[in-house]
Amino acid sequence: MWLSNSSVGRKVVMSVTGLALILFLTFHLAMNLVALFSYEGYNMICEFLGANWYALVGTLGLAFLFIVHLIYAFWLNVQNRRARGNVRYAVTNTPKMVEWSSRNMLVLGIIVIAGLGLHLVNFWSKMMLVELIHDFGGHPEGIGLATNGVYHIQQTFANPIFVALYLVWLGALLFHLTHGFWSSMQSLGWNNKVWINRWKFISNIYAWVLCGGYALIVILFFIQSLCC
């Protein structure tokens, strides 16, 4: 099959899944920014999503996209290393920032995966998973606590260790996206000299806005914990 047997096909799959994940990150940020303006509004969103069938379908679809993106990323990385052989050791020039991101996409990806695991433990396991297994730990508020997203944000980002880990995670995600976004567009055919420079500019701005938005939530809730 072309999408798995050829290098170009594998890059297309990785690009499409990557762009889909970026769309999810955008939606997720828009949802989480509500917590900065309205606790009640954010909790209403959490309750609306919860463990309902559409949220479960979306979660499974997201997991599928992530796993496919991860498999193809490692596949292409191994393929590229085999193709380069020992040539990579002959490079002596100090790369520019965008080149640094390109050369370290695997390392950045591993940090992103680790951060995702932390995020699942801090939020998904205490919200959707709790609803799914109906295990509220004897807490009197029961399902109300599972859909109280603000409570879990406050609890998580009151811990400076989690704050630091999340900021490192977002930093890795930032560099991963600055290269990944425009590289995906290049793989999909937007690779002429005019548009590739435009996509590089757009990807940098978009990555900074996206990761900056998440970082803002982390920092503001941490500051709030210090003031209260």
C-alpha cells in the first residue's frame, strides 16, 4: 500500500495525523481558556463532555490518530537514520533554531509523550475514567467532582513541581510544532518557495499562540494558588 510502502506515503500519513492533532489542541485550548473567565462555564463544558458517547468516540479517534502519528514518526526516524548512515557525524556547523527542532523531533516527541502521560494521570484518570468505571472513591460529591474541571486544574497547578513539568512539556511541544506544522504542509505539496516561507511564519506564530495559551492557564492558576 502506497501510504505505508513509500517514504512519501508515510510522510503524508504523519502530516495528516499531525494536523488533526493540532486541530484538537486548538479546540482543547479554546475550551480550557473558558476557565480563566468563568468557572461555572468551564465546568458546564466538562459536564457536557464527560463520559458521554460523543466524548468517548472523540477520545478513541484521538487515541488512534496519536498512535498512528507516533508509529509513523519512529518509522520515518529509523528510515532517515539508516539512509544517512555515518554522514550525520560529519556535520560541524551549528544549526539554526528551526534546524535544531528538525534534528531533535524524536527527542521533543518523547518529551511530549511523557507530558501527555502526566496530563492523563492528572486529569483524564480523575474525570472521564472515574465516570466510566463509576468509582468515586467514596467521595460524597461523587460524579460532581469528576466533572469539576476547575477543581482539578486548581489542585494540579497549586503544585510547583507540576507547574514546572507542564512548562517543560509545553516548551517541547512548542519546538515540535514550529517544525511539524510547516513540514506537514510541505509533505502535502505546499513546497514552493513562496508558500513554504509563509507556512514557516504561520507555524511559528500559531505554535507560540497555542503553547502560550496553555502556559498562561498554568501560570495564572499557580499565581492564584499563591494568593489564596
